[in-house]
Amino acid sequence: MAEPLAEGVPRTSEVAAHGPVTVAFKTLGCKVNRAESDAIAARLIGQGVTLTAEEEAAVVIVDTCTVTGEADRKARKAVRHALGLPHGPVVVVTGCLAAIDAGMLARLGQRVVVEADKDAVPGRVAGLLGIDETREVREAREPSTLAGAPALRAGDAFRTRVTVKIEDGCDAFCSYCIVPHARGLPRSVPLEAVVAEVGALVASGVAEVVLSGINLGRYADPASGATLPDVVEAVAATGVARIRLSSIEPNDLTPRLLDALAHAHAVCPHLHVPLQSGADTVLHAMGRPYTVAGYAKRIDAARAALPGLAVTTDVIAGFPGETGADAQETLDTVRALGFARLHVFRFSPRTGTPAARMPAHVDPSEIAARADRLRALDAELRERYARSRIGTLAEMLVESVDDPGVHGGPAATGTTREYLRVCADGTGRAAGETGTLRLVAIEGDVLLGEWVRNAR
């Protein structure tokens, strides 16, 4: 049966009775959040729920992030936006901020329902909508070690690239990060369950899976002790066309993992390896367990093992105590390492972390200036890498086909194995298929390609 409602929270079954049972999602933060939101959506679709825009939904689910103070601000803004919609939806808030500060979220409005346990969200929504849970949804609410089989996240409601969560939690305790307190210590999905999920996705026509986790390199099968390289090999054996890792810490780029990646044809030559700073003094203050030289050595080894590898990274601008010389050292390091793309974050103190209590905080205007310089370098490096690919062949996963396109006809857009955005003629093409392009030009942030027949 449906979950009982908390006192003061309106039931939305009267809305449902006059039309489709509708839910919208606002997902903030990392790829793991995206995977978890998609899993919730798949279970709700199995209940007969229709996904729609926030402006039309009886229930809006906000999946929050709390990695920084700025992330908290964005989460509160998303909840207030949903509460302010004219039709008055109920707002279900989940995610990391719900785990850290449920009381603050609940005080944002009477129509807010806070549910930190994401496995319980489908049941809470069922109660709000006045519908009965299926056995699958009830079983998903039972305590587990992430072993429950997720509903299939494939079809028109989901992305062509499916993120598969294989690990949760972190024990790194970087000085700027609250996530270990929100997510708990590392725990992993059994390897057998990972393979079963990917196999089902492949059978449904999914071409690419992204193996994701809060700290992916900490994967350890609870029964056998199998580690991430074993997952890569087992997932490759399912026949999936493309495998991508969401993010991997530099110290986890071990020879064993690089060997597994190199020998699995399905693995995409793209790794996202967080750097965070190019100055050793700042890395030490952050609690990052490597030096710039150590990081560079790991990247060199990865490039040697995976020819044509595109490496992307994260960098934080303006960490407490970062000097102008440190900021310049970071720019120099980033340039020397030749990343294909940067994700630049301005330092934003998160209450409850050691970094928030550190002395020598950088002035916000200086943080913004340093972030701007990093973003300018990102634009330069991104264009340089994209231009280096012009004239080469690339496999494209079509993610959408829109009309009109660049030349007036339908345009297929998607990504290469190196994670470059590409566009080509969409005539006769469909989302989810792959094909080979010759990259011929660049337009803004997108490479333009021409289809190559019978390419291998």
C-alpha cells in the first residue's frame, strides 16, 4: 500500500484523478545523482507515472548536492522555485543535502517532503499521489548493500548514455568536502548485479554505459573482493559497445586497471581524473594524497596504455591559502598536462568541513578572477584538442536528431568515444545508434562530421 503522509502535507491524488499522474525531476550535482534519479524515475514509470516538466507536475523531486556552499544555495533555489509554481506541486527533496540538513529543507515550505533515503522515494511519491506501490518498489525500500536490481533505465524517457552506479560512499575526507558525511563509507554493488544490469541494458539496445561511483576506485565486490578492473572486464564481456568511467582518482590509475582498460575494446579513450590544484602546497591543504609530479606520472602512464586518450579534470580556484603564485602554478600545470577539458569550480566554503575553518580565505573577487583565467585556458585547450581531431575518423553515438540542422535538414548530435560533441547530417539516423564520421570542421564547441560508409 501507499506510504502514509506526514501531517500537513497535501495529498495530490485529487490532481491525479483529473489527468495523468505526473512527476518532474530536478537533479543537481554528480553523475551518481543522475543515475539515482533515473532509477527512481524508472520505478515510478513502472507505477504508471508520467514524467513531465516542473510546470505541469503534481510532484517535483529535487535531488540535491551538498559538496560546497554554492551547491547548497543551488539546492535551496531549486526547492523554492518548485514551491513557487502556480499550480502548487508537492516538492520531494532527496540527495546529499537532505541527508545533512533535513530540518532546514523542511522549513522552506509546508509542501516540502524530505526523504534522504532514495530507495524510499518511490514509495513516498506513491503515497503523495494516492497510488499503490508495486512489489518492486516495496522491495527497493528494504535495507540493502546496494544489491537490489534497478528498474531498467532505457527508452524515450532516458538518455542514450546510461550511467550505472556500482559504488557509493567515500573515505577520502578531503578538507573541502562534506560528501563522506552525507554518503557514508564506501560500499559496492555486487559484481553479479552490475553485469545483470548492463546485460539487460544491452538487450534493450543501449550502446554506452558509464560506470559511476562517488569514489569509483574504491569498488570492492562484497562477496568476492573483485575490484574495478574486474568490473571493466566483466562488463566488456556483456557485448556493450561503449564503456566509460565517470571519474577516477589519480592514485587509482594502477597498472592493473590500465591493463584492463587497454584490453577491453569497448572502453572509450577518455578519463576524467580530478586534479583540483596544480600547486603541491594547496594539494596538501586540501588533503589530496598526491603531488603534482605524482599526478603527472599517472597521466603519462595512462596515455601510454591508451593511445589517443583524452583526459579531462576538475580544478578548484581560490582554495584558502592559495597565493597568486599557487594560482599561476596551477595554470602552468594545467597547460603542461594538456587536458582536453577543464571543469572549473570557485571555492565555496561548506559548513562542517575543515576548509571552511581554515585561515587566509581568498577574497571572492580574486577567486572569480582566478576562475575566469582557468576558464579562458579551458576554452583554449578545448579548441586545440578539438582542432587536433579534424581530418580523423571518429565513432559517434547519436544522442538526438533535431530538425532543422546546420544545413536546414535534420541534424544528428552526439559524442565521440573521446567525449567530444559532434554534429552530422541526421537523415535516416536515430538516437542510440553509432556510426563512423570523418571530422571536417569546428563550429563553436561542436565538431562537424561527415558519415563514412563501411568504415571499420
